[in-house]
Amino acid sequence: MSQQHNTPEPGKDPKASLTFAASQRFVRPMQREITALINAYHSAVADRDAEAKKRIRSSILDKLDEFDRTNGDGHQYPNWVRPVMRANAHAAFGELEDAIRFELRGAEHAEIDMHKAISANNLSDHYRRRGDHARAIEQAERAFRLWPENEGIIVNLAMALYHAGRKRDAGRMVEKLAALGDVSDPRNVLAAHLRFEEELREMGDLPEVRSLIGRVGKEMEPE
């Protein structure tokens, strides 16, 4: 994501967050398919492949329609997951107003703390990209209160604080990451963020971020 978090100008692609199928109690196969398509769309954006973007976007929207028709592929919480997955897609497309609208709809139907945290975290990301730092921090802090051990939520809160000018607070949040997980594990969410999340890497003026990036780089070196 770029450091300018406003809605992108026509014809320009935003940087985008990595999308993960969160560790939920009831993740359906179609959710994983949609998530994989969204990540493929991110790759097409990075490659500046307009044809691939058009093709993948169409596939995502078709799959989302199927997801709706099947009541979230039989998800235990369909009224939450259906708009949330659509919000994820619109965020990838850089359509932040639509992403926020769908995410708010999903948040209204979040019944368990995990889902409340996911929606708050997603809203924080959308608001930050739009440049609404106050709402970004408010939602990120709510997500953190609900799910304080989640690495992706800590990353998002750190970025929200950083871009609001609260760099010392952001550094303290990054320090919390250092004690979580094994960055040598390629499945580790933190390691993936540090390798591929451009906005986080742009926070390299923070010594805490430089230290973590160094750890990931060292783990990637061949023996």
C-alpha cells in the first residue's frame, strides 16, 4: 500500500494488503478459493498485467455470487462472512468505499469475538488506506482488544499508529511482534508480512521494524 491512503486516481492501482484465510472455526472451501483469487489479483496488480486483472476480477465476482447463492458455502455464520468476503475483494480492487460499506454490513452480524476482531481489523485497513487515521486507529485498537495475540492485527495497529504520526507507539507494537511466532516458518503470518507487505517495510525508519526485517532476512539465507 502506498503512503498516500486516499482512494486511488482512475487508472492507478493501489498497493494492497496480503489477504489471509483467517484461522476461523469454520472456514469453507469456497472462502479459500476466493482468498486465493484475491491474492492472484494482487500479483497481477504488482505485475501490471491488465489482462490478468480483468480476468481474475471477473472470476472473483462470479465466485462471490456463487458464495452468496450457497449461503456462504454453508458457513456457520453466513450473514457475517458473505459481505466480509465481498469487502475483501473490493479492497483488493482499490474500491475502498464499497469495501467499507460491505465490511460494516458484515460487522453488524458478527456474533463471536473472532469475527468482530476480523471486521474491525479490516475496517482499520480500509480507513487507513483512505487516509482516515482516527477511525483506522479506533478500529485497530478494538480489534487488538478482542484478539491481542493475532499477528496480523498487531501489524495493522502498528501501521495505523505509524501513519497517524504516533511512531513511538507504533514501535512498541512492533516490539510485541518480536515475541510471536517463528519467522523461519514460511507459513508464519508475520514472516509473510515482513517479506511482502510493502507498507510495513516502508516503516524502516523504526529500529524495531529494521530488527524484524533483519531476522526474516537472516532466516531466508541459505545454510
